[in-house]
Amino acid sequence: MAPRFVFVTGGVASSLGKGIAAAGLGTLLRARGLNVALMKLDPYINIDPGTMSPFQHGEVFVTDDGAETDLDLGHYERFTDQPTSSMSNITTGQIYDSVIRKERRGAYLGATVQVIPHITDEIKARIFKLGRESKCDILLVEIGGTVGDIESQPFLEAIRQIPHDVGKENCLFLHLTLLPYLGAAGELKTKPTQHSVRMLREIGIQPDGIICRTDIRMSPDQRRKIALFCDVDQRAVFESTNVNVIYEVPLMLHQQALDNWVVTKLGMITHDAEVAEWKRLVDRIKGAKETIRVGVVGKYIELQDAYKSIYEALDHGAAHHGVRLETERIDSEVTNPASLADALSKVDGILIPGGFGSRGIEGKVFAANFAREKGIPFFGICLGMQVALIAFAREVCGLPEANSKEFNEVTQDPVIDLMESQKAVLDLGGTMRLGAYPCAIKAGTKVADAYRERQITERHRHRYEVNNKYIETFEKNGMIIAGRFEESDLVEIVEYPNHPWYIGCQFHPEFKSRPLSPHPLFRDFIGAVTESRRAKETAAGEKLVSNN
Ligand code: GLN
């Protein structure tokens, strides 16, 4: 069966949570027993976000097949619990790159190569390819940016054409817009939505349904007005109000029968959506009373999206243990160790995420030592693992000059070195060690307890690795190599055993964590943090009793 298509466009403002809305709808369609695939069309000219700064783009999400992609793919995977791939995120850069290569090969047989039809055909070909290869019943296609942007026009034109290719009855257009709340008027305003729908109609797209992002609930009158002015059915005006827990979004959309409306419009017959486990999850998150605090030590701490999957994975672990997580974002660039120590001593667990470049490194090394010495549960991810080893080499192994070659090319003890396979690499885009690789786990470790498996696969994004020349020194001083990629003899996981929980991994486990099945390492890290918090409270209680 050829797939049906749901196109999700955005209007009025960016950052409305189109990705979460699309993922939320994906969850509901999956819960109705349908096969669903999601993809994101990004209008920027970069081939992928891999070379962009976190200030520009937030996190780079990595797929199993090693694509560096938009963070919305993280939402897709977390909500629908199925992997995406390099086919799930296309950019203007990729489209032009492939059209220009074809032109150079002479594939256009003398034609003048134009936006319509050549660019739009290439966009459509990518959409149809995913539809075919994923064997999905419904392909949800999110168009990045906001209607009216110059960049997104070829993408909008491409999706405008698709109903002509596959039949109007097989396509649905959903437009997500903002209803701004004007405090002075005390109401939500619908005019910007009317204008953005008018812009869509000017380019030939009539939305079938509208999802309104609002701070407060819409009135029936506003719903009628939007339906009338935007020429949609009143039952096709949905709202998405702010929620505290993002995993409530599918439930909120289900309450308004969005999924029922979609399948009915597409002429599909399914059972009702089974959302009981999502309800239980949200209840568990909201009902949590005990609070734990995890410090995330990084240099993009002020950016909401820079460590998106890490924050989500921590939340999954907290939901599993029924605790309320407060993440303390700790800036690794503070130059005063006393203030860093002060911030670190206030948390129950410390996590150092991935990163690039030397800025803020010494603060991270300090935090890794602090956690090890004070017995604070510690989780180092990618760069976080590398700094944990630098810290260990300097403080415990008697190598005060230990460093990574990334930060000091001439260090006398390069405990972290450039991977052999990276030495000839010149281009920065798409050239790291990327995607899923297997890893063999050492028996008898906390890591083995967590995974309950001896062979795992995890996703990577790095150029540097543990220098094997130092493994003996590390082991002699008590660090365990708990996971290896045997084929290339790469250290993938380290564990310090004389400690409540001190683990570092070269890969990014956060990409594989799901709300309903937290990643084993995040789950057990949060378990250790919770125990450590309880032990502190018990000790504080006993002290109080003995003082009285
Ligand atoms: N900068 C380090 C490397 O390239 C770590 C990368 C990361 O944390 N993703 O190896």
C-alpha cells in the first residue's frame, strides 16, 4: 500500500514546537496500530547541522546510520519509539548538492535546471523514497521554518504538488500557528493566524486543519472565527496549550480527537489509540514528590536546546524511579574553583555532556575530580568521559600534564588522542566517527548490571579516543575499561569501581533513551543519584537526632 501523507507547516513564529506536535501525532497514530514514519525538511543551505554552532542550532541528533540531524528527530524517536535515519532529515543544501551533481553528470539532458521542476522534483523524490522504504502507512512531513520565509518556498511548492501525484484524498495539510496573548486586551489574537493561512493559500496550499499554540485556552468564539477566516472545519481547529511535561502533548491532542480526525480524513480504519501507558507515565512524572538534583556541567548551559536529548534522558530516568528531577546547569567556564565547588556540592549527581574545543575544559576536569573524590554519582558522556580520564590521569596516576591532543597538541601525556582514522581528514562536515557501533561489555561491572547484555550498540560522534598506551596506567590505578569496540580496539566505556557510580562512555547513550524505556545507563545513574540523596538525608537526620 502506498503511504498517506500528513504535511505539517508552521506560521506566525518559529519555535512553536512543530516537531513535538508532529511527534505527538505520530505517537497517537502508532497507538492506533499504524506504521508511521516522520521526516523533517530543513530550509537552510548547510548539508546538515553538524557544522553549526549550538547557538545557531541546539543539539545535533545522530541517527544509527550516522547522519548528523535536526534535534526534532530526537522528538520523533522518543515519541514514536522507532529509529530515524539519514533519510529522515533533508536540507536545501542536500537537495542542491544532488541536483548540481546530476547536472554535472549531464543527467538533465540539456535542460535548463530550475527550482521548478528540478529542485522540487528532488525534494519530492526524497519524500517518496522514505515513504516507500519505511513501508509506513502514514508519512508525517514537517517543514522547518515559518510560512513566508524565502528559504522554505521550494519545499512548500514541492508539497503543494504532492496531492497531484498521489491523490488529494491521500494527503492532509496541518498548519501550526501561534495565537499570541495580549495582556492589555486580555485575549488571544487570531489575526496573525489568518494572515499566515492567507500566505499559505497564496502559494496554493489550503490547510485542512489548524493547531493553535496558545498560552491560555481558546474560546469557542475564537475557534469559530479561525474556522471561518481560514476556511477549515470547526472540528479541524485544535489547540496546543503550554504543558509542563512534554509527554502530555499526545494526550492533549488525543483529547481533542486529532488522531481520529486524521485517520477519518485519510479514509483509514483503525482501532482507537491506546494511550494508557502514556497516561501512567505522565501521572508518574506529575506525582513524583521526592526531589533529586543533577548538575550538568557544560559551556552552553544557558541554551535550552544544546543538550536536549541529555535533559530528556535524565527525565526518563527520573520518571522510571518516580522522583522529581531538578537539573542544575553549571557553567564550566567559571574561573573561580571555590564557586564551582560550591555549585557542585549542592547537587546529588554530576553529568558532563559531550563537547568540542578547549573552552571550559578545566572546569570540567575540576568537576570530574570533585565527583570522584567526594563520592558523588558521575556520568561522563563523550567529552565527559575524556575529561574524567584526564582528571584521573592528573590526580591519581601522577601525570600532571595529562591532556587531550584536542586541547594541547604537544602535551607530554596525550591520554586522549586523535583517532588514527581521523588523521587524514580535512573536511569538518560529516567526517567524525558517526553512528552506531557495537561494544563488548566487561562482566562484573555496574555497566554490565545496567545493560544486562554483553553486546550492545550505541551511537557516536567524535574524533578523539582514549590513547591505548595509557590503558595499563589507568587500570593499575583502579579504573576499569568496561566496554570496548573490539574490532578497532577502542575504549568505549570506563568505570571507577570504588565509588557509588562513576561511569564515562565515548558514545551518546542519550540518543537511544525513550520515555517509556529509559536508557539503562541513565536509569541506573538516576537510581544511584536517588540513593545518594537518600543516604545524605538519612545522615542529616541522624545528625539532627544526635545533636538534640
Ligand atoms: N571533542 C571530542 C572528540 O571529538 C568529544 C566529542 C563529543 O563529545 N561529542 O572526540
